[in-house]
Amino acid sequence: MSDDIYVHGHHESVLRSHTWRTIENSAKYLEQHLEDNSILLDIGCGPGTITIDFAKRIRKGTVLGIDISDEIINKARTASEEFDFDNCSFDTGDTYHLDFADNTFDIVHAHQLLQHLTDPIAAIKEMKRVVRPGGIVALRDADYGGMIWAPTDQKLNQWMDLYQQMTKKNNVTANAGRHLFSWVSQASFSSVEVTSSTWTFATPDTRQWWGGLWAERIQKSTFSDQVLQHNLATQGLLDDLSKAFKKWAEQPDGFFLVPHGEIIAIK
């Protein structure tokens, strides 16, 4: 298994974000390529909401979600039980060493995964190995350095700087979205389509949701543990950054944009 360190961990505030994700808000760029009989592998599936959404669209095919965490795979299995799918399953797996033969899948999908890996190019090459000729490797990752928000707040600037420092300590790439094309280009696909999309939080409900989950992540997730371990911040600073997100969420004109790079790579 990989020794990569997942900066967020699986605190409830993190899972609150992960369980919100669907094809509509997180994999729209791939939707047109989904066929009723596709065989799809979802790598880094987390609690499985996108995976389950794929299974709803691919009724005659199969969908397998894998994640390195036993705990999170159990949550995904529990979430899928209410749908009584016979085409959707979950298992643990290592992105760098996929336990499948060459040319097994029609589509390999990974959402918000490569930003957490120390060797994203190796992971992409492994994804390419297990997808069939003519099949698709579909990738989407956020770009933290491209995030923008208003009103301006020096504390939120400090949060971003701290996040960039923490990910560098883990030898991973917070600004992955802008690098996807370069990484995929080094894996020699037959063709690559590059697009982008955003998440926007600017309504009272979405501000409360986004600001609230980050306020908790800063104080309670693995991110805060690692920041303190590496002496990148004090608990007092983390508390101030948490308050800044709560303050932003209360602003009637609060705006937060999260950009994503997207890749459809054909083997």
C-alpha cells in the first residue's frame, strides 16, 4: 500500500463534502461518455456517492469503487445497500498497484485524487494500464491556488498559505488542477481532451455549508493534526482561521469559487 499521507483524513466535516458529490456537480464532463454497458473503475471513491451515481446510469454494466481506507469502503458499501444494486461494488485498493489485468475497464475515473498523491504520473500510467484500448481515463482535480473569494480577508489568505505549506510537507500538489494536462501528457495517451469547471458557493445555504465544513476541518480534521505536528501554526491561529470561515459564511455578498481541471484521456 502507498505511504502517501492524506491531508484531510475522514473527519465528519470532510465526509460531509465527499457525500455531497454527484455526477451533476463533480463529473459532468464524463457524463456523455457513460454507456449502459460500460465497465467502470472509480479510484479513490471515498464514501461512494459518485460511484453510486455511475451505477444508476450504467445499468447493464458494472461499477467498482476502490479506496485505500477500509473504514471508508465500509461506509460506501452501507450507502449503496439502500439501492440494492447488482452492478455496483466496493473494495480496498492501492492506486499505484491496481489488482487488475491489463485492458480490464472501459472507463477509469478519479475525482480529487491526484492532488493527494506524491507520484501522480505513476498513478495515471497505472490507470492507463488497466483501461482497454480506446477506453477512457477521466480525471478531475481542484486547484487551490486558483480559488477566489470575497469579501477579502487576511485570515483566509493565511489559511490558503497554510494549506499550501502543509501539502508541500506531504510532497503533494494542492494546485493539481492546472497540472493535470502536463501529467497526462507524460503517459502517452492517443488523445486528450482538457476542460474545466467550478464549484460556486454564493447563496446563504451554500455559504453556510462550505464555510461551516472548512471551519470544522481547520480545527478537527487530520489537516489540523498535521499542521500542529509540523509546527506550521499554533492552535490559536487555527482557531482564528476557523472563525474567519464562519465570518465569511455570514456575509450577504460572500462568494467562493473553486476551479477544477478536467481530463478525458483516450488510450
